[in-house]
Amino acid sequence: MAETIRELISEQDVDRRIEELGKQISEDYAGKSIHLICILKGGAFFMCELAKRITLPVSIDFMYVSSYGDATSSSGTIKIKKDLDESVEGKDVLIVEDIIDSGRTLYFLTRELEKRGAKSIRLCTLLDKPERRVVEVPTDYVGFQIPDEFVVGYGLDYAQKYRTLPYIGVVEGV
């Protein structure tokens, strides 16, 4: 049986919420510039849309961090597969992530950026699955809290499929 996708969060709701997040971030960082760090690959779609809605100077960089290797469940060992191109020393950093579940990767990443001398570190995620949390991480900006279901769209994928869906959907039939 082939998988099907059930819409969980509409394109309009995602767009509206990103607009609200951009406004809130702009207010919170008033008078400052922000260094956005996008966690690849899924975070790229969200970060691009978010950056367009922030009314302050922004710079961007990318990291690819993994705890999965070739498995479907987390190994618990975090590896940086693509590191930053620029230093974060003295910068106000906003980590932009597509989804937070266990929290392990972001806990590791925030500690790593602290060691590298970031002035401040905040976290913005499009989706949050608090039921899956193993390690608590402070989430400053959350698009949507969702139930523990396998979701795709807006950058999230299933076997490299469905990333380009303009909404968040639940994979069914797998």
C-alpha cells in the first residue's frame, strides 16, 4: 500500500504563523542584527520565508547536524556534517529548525555555539513535538505544537519525498 498524505496544517496557516514569528522576532531584537543559523536540510524552506519577514538586518549561515547516521532512530551521537562558514563570536544567533522532537541535536548545538562565543542564542522552530522530548531545550519561538505523528512538507521529507509541499501533512499508510 502506497503512503498518503493527510493535511495537518494548511499553507495559509503556515504562512500566517511565519508572518507572526517574523514580527515577534523583529520586535524582540529591535535595534540589533541577527545571525540566522539554518539547520539543514529541512530548515531551509522555513528559514527563507522567516528571513523575508524579519525587518532587521540578518545574516545567514547553515549547518548540517545528524544523530541518525544510516538508521531510522537516533543513535544519540551527534555529528556535524556541514559546519558554519562564519564565526558566531559576539553575534546574536537565532537557530532556525524545521522540527524539534528529542531535543538532543539542539541541546548539543546550543552548547557548541556557546563555546564558540555567540553573544546570545535563541531557538526558532516551525514545529515542536513535546511528547518526544528526551532533552529539554529552550524554544523561544514555536510555529506549531504538533502530536507525535510523522509529518512532511515545508522542508520535511519522507525518503526525500514531499519536501516541497506548501503545507504540513501527516504520512499515512507506511
